[in-house]
Amino acid sequence: MRGNHVRRRLQAGEASIGTWLALPSPEAAEHIGRLGFDWLVVDTEHYAIDIRTLAQMFTAIAASDTAPMVRIPWNDPVWFKRVLDAGAWGVVVPMVNSRAEAERAVAATRYPPLGTRSVGGGRHALSFDTTAAEYYRHANDEILLVVQIEHIDAVERVDEILSVPGIDACFIGPNDLAASMGLGLGVSLEHDHPRLVEAIAHVRETAVACGVAPGIHCSHADGVNQRLAEGFRFCGMASELRYLVAGLRADLQRLHWTPAEPCVIASTGEGDVVRY
């Protein structure tokens, strides 16, 4: 059975870097899986990726040396069951704001006697290149659990959340955290408001004290380097969608060409069509 190198690196105190996948595309996942990231997180919380496409993306990623992971839509045992049986090596859980919610996530990730995960499925063993029997024996030692600290309520309870046994890493979502603090929507992931900086530092320090790898989402390589210097170890670098759009936009702006103005067609209500 293949071992989860991301979990091993974090347990050893090393840094682990990956990116987010927003597009429902096994082909894109296959290409990005060959770039050298430790892990790729397929984001099913905010993007339209169904379970079959997710399984196909895991197949493409696991064919490389990159760990296939997923962010589930919500902290519900149904989601854990489906994505783990589809072949996820790790699960990122959004909006974990209390100890009880952290305990629920741990239980849903582990088979008995450590948790309540249901036994079944077929793709999980294939993802780890093993048999079902071997998978059942070792899955509790290989599945990576990451809880997101992305609300001020979670920051205020972070010590009780991260002291729950079974959590491998935490992951700060700066945008949602800033929004919950009244600092605005869609701010930079490297936003430097003093209250946000203080909250992020508090989570990082608490994670280290609890033996949990501190993680955070970053906008770009410079942001990752900044966070690594601060002591973060599980860092996500934007997403493939951000790099796709940014790269095309940058080259489009360099063209010696002016795109056509958009044409809007509207009805006057009397059967006429007016072009603006």
C-alpha cells in the first residue's frame, strides 16, 4: 500500500505545498499532478464538481507522486464517506468552529474503533494501489485530516479545536476570516490589517503548541515564502483557475490589438430590437 507522504512530511515537521483545483477536469488534474506539488485539493465546496468527476480527478492525480485531496462542502459524514470511498488521501473540512465539530470530523474520517466511518466502496484501495483488505487495515494511519479555521469564532476557540486527537493540520482561510471580523469581502489573502495579522499568528502558535501543522491559503509564490518564513507548514498556492485566468489576461493585455466592444441586444417591449 502506498504511504501518504504528505502526512509523513507534516508529522516530521516539514513543509508541504500544494494548490487548489476548481475546474471539473481530470485532464487538467493530470497535467497539474505532474508539476511537482505535494498535494492537490479538489474544491467541491465552491465549485461544480460532482462525485464521478471527482473520482476521475483522483485517478489522474494518484497516477503521479501527488496526493489527491478534497475540500468537502460541509462537515457532514455523508460527504466524508463519499469522497474517501472515491479515493481521497486527505480531506479539508470548512468552517470548523468548535471542539464538537472537530470531533465530528475526526470520527467521520476514521474507521472503528477510532471513528464511525462506514466500511464499503471500491475506489479507495485503487487510489492507494492496494487491496481492500490492506486499505481497511491501514487507512486510519494514512488519511490526512485538515480542519479549516476561517471564522473569528474558531480563532477564539482554536485551542479546544486543535487539541482534538486525530487532526493533522489546520488551514486558515484569510478571506472568510476577514469577512467574519468585519474587514470586508474578497480581501487579499495576504491582507495586513493588524487584527487579522494577530488572529493568524494566534492560530499558528496554537497549532504548533497542539502538535498540529499550521496551514494557510496564499495568493502566489511570494505569499507562500512569506508564510513559510513565519512558520506555516501546509500552504496552498492559489488555484489552477487563478493561474489560467491570470496568465491569459496578462498575455491578452500585451497584444497590439483591441477586442471588439460587446454587443447587447434588448427588447423595447413592442417587438423592436435595439442594439447598443
